[in-house]
Amino acid sequence: MRLGYDLTLEQAQKLVMTPELRQAIQLLQFTSQELNEYLENQIEINPMLEKESISDDYENIEEITNETEEIDWKELLESYDDISYTGPKGKNDKEITYENFVSYSASLKEYLLIQLGLTICEGLERKIGKYIIENIDENGYLTVSIEDISETLNVSTEQVEKVLLEIQCFDPVGVGARNLEECLCIQLKDKSIEDKNIYDVVENYLEDVAQNRLQKISKELGLELEEVQNICDFIKTLEPKPGRSFSIDGGEVKYITPDVILQEIDGEYLVVLNDITAPRLNINSFYKELMLKSDDTNITSFLTDKLNSAMWIIKSIEQRKMTIYNVVYSILKFQKDFFEEGEKGLKPLTLKDVADDIGVHESTVSRATSGKYIQTPRGLFELKYFFTTGISGNDGDVSSISIKSMIKDYIEKENPKKPLSDQQIANMLKEKDISISRRTVAKYRDELNIPSSSMRRRY
């Protein structure tokens, strides 16, 4: 065997991930919030980048110039001599934000402390009351025992009990309870309920009420089944978590801004990209002119690099918008029945179907739909929602969401005295040539938060 060194030529194709390509992929995968944070950071480090400053209210620069020339500067300067209060200025009245429609709402603890201040004024009882309120969780339940409070504050248990009973009279009704039974009993007393049987069911049979074991309750209490049914229906109208109507520690409500808006105009659907989720960028004219006129090679070289980087970011954002538009338009073609009929019209759809339709890779469709939302005439949906698995049916494949909608309709129309079992629902679907097992029906029913037939039964 001969050993030695040789020079050979060989051709090979390799995918090279350049920094620019990585950046384009990253921008496509970003959610609207992540994209805005990324662009804010790029604007800080790249002087060539700037947000588009011309408002949508103007079609050209001449309109802005003409409006500027019409300002009466004398009148404007005279307004500064007026020292009277004129209120806050500088906010754009045309700007519409969710915060303009949301008022501040007090948390549960703040609401209870206000009532405490109006009810208990003495020093020691007020101190005990504050300590009790601080140990009430977001659902309205007291999380520490009377003995622990007594030991911590070095007071008697009778004093703690007295203040706790006072707090349990506060709004919302049932707050300050130590368990579910006490919470419901407080609400019953507030409604002036005197029926002993209702108190018996609350104190001893809540688990049976939850499991719909009404025959057991009827037998042990010696009541008619219909009366037990009425008692259980009334108990279910009570609030098990009196504090959940309040914000948690003044937490803010979070909103979703859709990336795409689907509008229906004269029976036709129009796909509109939301520019709010991705601000438009321009090249800064000052630095561009400086780059062209500067004699310093270092300045020119630095600004040229920044210009190339800025141009690539702008190009990547436009490419991102076009990819999202193509993906949404393709989804619209496949799922048009959904927008016209609702969940029943949703068809099975995979990433590969959309990728083949628009001529891109599946990973590109996955990135374009990850964390993106669309506002439609039927509500707000994540783009991933439209990709569902399918089961063979009489009219082709049927999506799992469509089957869930059918199951929900069957249960809503069932006889409450003889609710449909999972096997009966499976047989009804089989009549429509949708072959699924009883276990699959049970799985879909659980995902819809619908209880079993024994729990749904009415007597």
C-alpha cells in the first residue's frame, strides 16, 4: 500500500449559515413584542436606523410643510403669558390605547383594608384585623389558624375570633373563611337561609354534590330525590372563591395585539398586516449625507458598515411581513369554510400543506406561525390553531376541533335525565362515517371540560 500526499479537486454543496441569514430567521421567529424590543436595541446601536416619523395622516411632505407655515407664532407666544391652569398637554388625542379604557381596580386586600378602616377604629382590634387581612389569599380564604394569629400577636383567641367574625361580614360575602364549608355557610346566612337540610348538605356532603351522588344524599337525609336536586342546584349558585373577582395585587390585564387582521368586505376576505406589531424603519438622512460628504475614511467606513446592516434589517423585516402574509393567505385558502361556518368547517391542515402551497420549507411556516395572532370576524386566534390533525370521515378528513364541536352539540341537545355515554357518542359519530373509539371521545370531552354522563345526569 502506497502512502503519500496528493492534491485533488472536489465539488460539494454545503448550506452556510451566514450572520445575515441567521438574523433573517431570528426576525421571522420573533413575536411582535420581541421584534419591537430587538428593533429598539438596533436603533440605539445603529445611527443609520430610525423609525418612520411621518404620520399616516399625511400623504406627502408638502402637507406637513404647508401646515407648519400656517402657524401663527405671535398667538402661540402670547399663550405663554397665561398663567392659569390648563391641564396636561402633549398627549396625542387621536392615539387609542387599551389603557384609556381601563380604570384602576383595587385588589382584594386593599378593598378589605378600606372596610376595616370604616368598621374597626380601636388600636388592638385594628392591628388584629390588618394581620388577618394580610393572611387572606387571592381567593378570599384565611391561610393561617386562629391559634397562630393569637400566638404571633400575643392576644387571646377570643379577641381574634371576634375580629375575624367582623371581617367575615365584609364584602365580598364569604371572605375570611377558613374552608369551603365555612365560606358557603357565610353566604347562606347572608341570604337568610334557614333550611337545615341545606346546611347539612354543605357541611357533610359537598364531595357527593361534586360527584353528583344525589341518591346517597337522598337516602341518608331521608329526602325526596327532587328536593336534593334543588338543594344541590342552589348550592352551585354560591361563590366558592369570593376573592377571584378582584385583581391579584393590582396586577395589570394583558392584551394581545394581532399581527394580522382578516377583514370581510362584500363576501371577500382581505388580509391586512398590522403595522403596529412591526414599526417601519428608514435610513437616517443626516448620517447618510454625512457618509457621502465626509473626507474621513474612518467615518465613511463606519457609516458604510452601519448602512449595510440597516439595509439588511429593513430587507429582513419586509421579507418577514411577506412570509407571514403568504402563510396567512394560504391558511385562508385551506380553511375558508371555518371563517364561514365556524369550528365545524375546520379542516385537517399540516405545516407541509402550507409549505408546499407557498413554496417554502416547513420550518419557515413553523417560525412564521409561532406566537403570531390573527384577528378574524370569528374572533382572535393563534395561527397554530388552524393546524389540526384529521380523522377520515364521509366527506374526507375531519379535524379534531370539528369533532369536538360535534361532541359539544350532541351533549347540549341530550336528554338531561338520560345523558349520552361516551360509547353512544362514538356510535353517533360512526353513523357519520367518523370512526373513533370511546376513549378518544372521553379524551375530547375532557379537553372541552365537559363532565361524564353520570355527572351530567339530572333526576
